[in-house]
Amino acid sequence: MLVAGEEEMRTGTIDVRRREGGRGEKMRVDEFARMVEKEKPDFSQKYHNLYRDAWNPDNYDDVPAEEVKSAPKPKAVKKPVQDLAPLEARLSKAQWLGGAKPSKEDAEKAQEVDASLDKKKYPYTYAWLSLAAKFSPAMVAQFK
């Protein structure tokens, strides 16, 4: 539990109390963030296996040309994303750019990514784009 009362506001700290009870220690917010980051468990091997197996690009064929032709065209075409490495890094840690559920950022970025990306080099981006491209405009309008 974090306590930020008058004293903490004056000193620019927070009072960290642990589940075991008793008063905790006072520390700066950035120190607390580093402490929590160290305690955060890594993703399980099952998590990694799920994404490795479920999104193996070898299990998917390219989208048939007739589906591509019938897909609605985006209203405004933005400059395509050239460097997919940062996007791939983000998507290797979360299913959506917005966190636990799709966001406006996902919808916007999906329009910028070229669907002919190298699915073996960018498997997380490929899997994400495969899902993000399926949302209707009405659904995208509800994203926050």
C-alpha cells in the first residue's frame, strides 16, 4: 500500500507499506517504480510457447487476393511504417499497443503497416495485424 499524506507531499516521497504489516519505508516515486519493476515476474514459458505456436507464420497462408480487393480502403493513408523492429518489440510483450485491449493507436498503426510485411521476421506484428485488420469502422470508433 502506498501512503502519500502531508508529510510525504512535503518531502516528495511516498510511504510504502507491505502486506506483512507495519510501517514501510519512505522512498521517492521513481525508486518505488524501480523496486516494483525488479519484483515483476517474467512471462511464463507457457506464455511464450502460446505465442510461438499460435502465431507461427508457417501455419498461415497469405490472404487471398479477392479478400484484399474486397477489404474497405482506409479514408486517409498515412506514411507507412518503415522500421517494424520497435513495433515488433512492443507487440512481443503485449497483444495490443494500447495494453489489454485494442485502442485507437492500434487502429491507426494498423493502417500504416504494410500487410506484405515479412511474417517470419515480424511474427508478433503479423499476428497483431491479422487481428487488427478485422475490426469494422464502427468497432474502431469505440476504441479509446
